[in-house]
Amino acid sequence: MAATSTATFLSFQSQGNALPQTRPSAVRFSPRYSLVSFSGLKEVTSVNCETESSFIGKESSTTLRGSFALKARKANRASRYGLQLVASYKVAILGAAGGIGQPLALLIKMSPLVSALNLYDIANVKGVAADLSHCNTPSQVLDFTGASELGDCLKGANVVVIPAGVPRKPGMTRDDLFNINANIVMSLVEAVADNCPDAFIHIISNPVNSTVPIAAEVLKQKGVYNPKKLFGVTTLDVVRANTFVAQKKNLKLIDVDVPVIGGHAGITILPLLSKTKPTVSFTDEEVEQLTVRIQNAGTEVVEAKAGAGSATLSMAYAAARFVESSLRALDGDGDIYECSFVQSDLTDLPFFASRIKLGRNGVEALIPSDLIGLSEYEGKMLEALKPELKASIEKGIAFVQKQPVTA
């Protein structure tokens, strides 16, 4: 993933008069047409490209060629070989000095869509910002320390990412984190409501099944709740599912897509292996083994680190992917889909993780098709997770209702 240039370099092959003769051209794309290469690209014979960092997506050869041709024609009107259409967005990370916050800040710093990266924490963030500011990517990095500077950090933010909180330790369940992280999320979301109520809010702080409802209640009491702009980041479950399935079935990882629904803890995580793309068959034993591994993957990391931390790097990667998706959607890309824990009417639960379509205004649509035609095993697991997820949601709501937010 190159971070040494803000331009995307393409070598166009001439076809008739549509494009000039083959000649390398430096073109800066807006993200709605940008290539996505962080996870790799399928080879396209008529295009050679090196792109800067991006975290999601697959585009067909036809779409790619069409995008390039359109860009080339527009470019010829502006300048013969170049085009300067660059989107600029401000991202704020709350908890930027932590185990997730630091690698997440680095990955977001590498995004060509970000013009300003604001880092907040209660301590030690100044050094993180100084370190990141030496990276030769366009976004300006600023640091903010303590509650007195939180408002300045948030002003004008388009996307706010909240990884703040304590990590899970050996023997800890996600629910054990509740009392500490609930208060942290509550206070941070209050500040978001006061300073950038229109921002996309990405909740990473665990337990997500409770902290997202906490955030929703805070925003409601502040009178600025927009359910389309509040997201529980469950992308890590999808990343893990894709990785484990590709390994198990010897598939190219770029081709694998496994939707994950429900919540973001233990049995509430339900990978829909029957909906895996490309279509692949699993034995009953493989389904159960993969499902349990995906559900317990966080514990796998916690135990491997032997008390030294939790899943910080993979979480940072997954969160960066979701940030990139949000920024592309804000910039008008009409083909952005991710799984996320959001307010939902797909089940009888008020919040539910499922595939969603992202747009400029946040959640553009919930995608119900993944819940149709589930296998017998998935249907049973879905019903089994509902009571636990319902209890976690209600626990979050009750927490805020017992402790009204600051006016």
C-alpha cells in the first residue's frame, strides 16, 4: 500500500479515438471513481494501475474501463492528460492514543479522501500526532488532549470514530467492559451531539451491542438523533469470516464475501455461510466449526496475546475499511455496501447487524435478502441469539435513562 503519492497513475491503452495513444498520465480521482486495491484487484487486461490506499470493494472490468474512459474524456476537456477532482473530509478519532486508535489513525492517514485528521485522547496523543504528521500523505494531523479540547477536535468533522475504552483482558467477556466503556461512550457522544451532530458516528467501543443503543439514547436526549448516521462497526466479523472461509476452502480472498448478521459479541455474531460468495458448499461440521471460530475469534487473539492486549490491529484494519466506505459514500459513490449494527426493522429487535447500503446521508437502505432462505442451522442460530442481543440493547438504553445526559 503506497503512501508516497496522492496521485493515481494509469496507463491507458488506446481504442480507436476514444483515448489518446498509450502514455502514462497522472490523474487524481474523486473517490466515486477511484480504484480500490487494499484487498487486491482482479487483473484487468486493458488497464495497468498503481493506486494509493483503499480498503474495500471489487469492480468489474466493464465498470473499470467505463470509469477510466469517462475520466479520460473529462480530463481532455480540462487538461490533456490530468484531472484534479479531489474530495476532502475531516475525520476525528476519539481514543487515538490507544491500541486500536494508533494503527487506525495510521491507516486513515493513508487515505486520499481525508484532508484533516483530528486525534483526541485524555493523554499521550500529542506524540502520536507528531509521529503521524511526518507521513507524506496530504491530510493534516492535529492533536487534542482532555475534555477541554474535545469540542475543538469535533468541530466540522464529517466522520467520528470512537475506539475509546478499555480493552478486553483474559477471562473478560464483552459484557464485563460495560460499566467502564458505557460512561466513556456516553460522554464522548454528548460532545459529538454538541459539536458535529450531522457527522457519521462509528462506534467501536465494546460491548457494541450496548454502546450503540447508549449513543442513540444520548443523541435522542440531545434532540439530534439521526438513525441513518449511527453505526456499530462490525466489519471485523466480516473480515474474519472472509479470511477463515478463504483459508478453509482454498479460495482467493478477494473473491470471498460472507455476510455477518446479528450483533457483535459471542453467539450474537452469525456468519451466513450459506450466503457465501462465490457459492461454496460446507459440511455441517464445517459450518459449526467456522461459526464458532468466527464468534470466538476475539478470544483467540486475547489468549494468544496472553494478557498483553486484544484484537487491535485487525480491528483497526476493519474500522479503516468502514471509514473508507463511509467517505466514498459521502462523496457520492452509489455502490457501497457493508455490514453494520444499526437501527433496524429487519427483525423484532430495535438494532441489528446486517448488510446495508451507504449513501451521502448515511444508511440508504437495509438489505433484507440475506435473511431470506437461511439454512436450518442459521435459522436456529438467529432465534437463539435474539434474547441475548435484546438484553444487551435494553441494558444500554436503561443505562442512559438512569443517567440523563448533560443539557
